Amino acid sequence: MIAIIDYGAGNLRSVNNAFISLGYQPTVTSNPKDVLAADAVVFPGVGAAAGVMSRLIESGLDDAIRLSISQDKPFFAICIGMQVLLTSTEEDGGYACLDIIPGSVRRLPQGQKIPHIGWNQVTQKVIHPLFDGIPDEANFYFVHSYYPDPDNTELVAGTSEYGITWCSALIKDNLVATQFHPEKSGDDGLRMYNNFLKMALE
């Protein structure tokens, strides 16, 4: 089973449709037991960190996410789903997150139009099956005002530029995470999802 986490927000329909278009039948769920039973987990997101964390804690999904990742289950986090994996965020005046990946979520620099919306290049920093068939510096679609800044730079799998160079993709064991939205990123985005499922289910 492929579980897509539903915490009351997020770009669920587009993510679900992306996997269906690839020939898979994901389960959209807010039940922590489904997340723990799944063969692979997708954690999409839009919105603000404080609201996301509140809903995760209320539903028990926070512990299910931690346990799934600690068990090295294939896990794909997207946008705010990626950000709340870190220790804390500057958003909402500063807020504690899941603390799965040590580091901070920081606001994009002044002088740029915020939020950052649209297509931007992703420079691949590692050779990894997630990027199979995807050219270096391919364009992906972003909608965000904050970016992840992990303490361990060896986890940075892709970078992008918007005023500064920042982490736009992160990989740690079976955990992959992107600041961009693959489901809104055309053929390369669908290829990335397909690469993830090949890694997860084969």
C-alpha cells in the first residue's frame, strides 16, 4: 500500500492523481495505523508550519511519521511536509517541528518576491535513483516563502537559487524530500515520483 498522508490540508488531489496516472492506486488516509502499515508513505503539504504541526499532533500522525522514518520505510515529503521534518522553523515567530532531521527552516532573503512561486532549476548534488532520467538543472515548480537548512549538508541532494543558494531536495537513506512540487512539475516531476516508487516497491 502507498499511503498519502491527509492531515486536513495539502495538495492531496494533485498528488493522488499523479500516482494514479503512473498506474498505482494510493490510499489517502488520516489514520496513523494506515501510515505504519504502508509499504511507502507520501507526505504532501501546503500551508503554515504551526497549523500543520497542530493537526499532526492532534491526529497522532506525528508519531506515525517519526516511527515510519526510523524504521527506514520509503518516505517522500513535499514542500511543508519537508520543512516540518526539521527541528524548528522561523515561520510564525519560531515553532518546533518534528526534529527528525536536525536543522532549521529559514525565510527566503529580503529583496526577493515572496512567496517564491513558479519554475526554478534544481542542481543535483548527488547521483541517486531518485534522479534517474532527469537532467541536471531540470526545472520544477515551487510555491514557498521558507526553505530547509539541514545541519548535515551531506543530506542535501539538490539545490536551487533565489537570492541565495538553498536546499531544494534532501535524501537520507529511504527518506527523500523536496521543497518543490513534483505533481505540478510536468514529465520530470512524474518521473521523480515513479523513480521513488520503483525504489520503494521493487
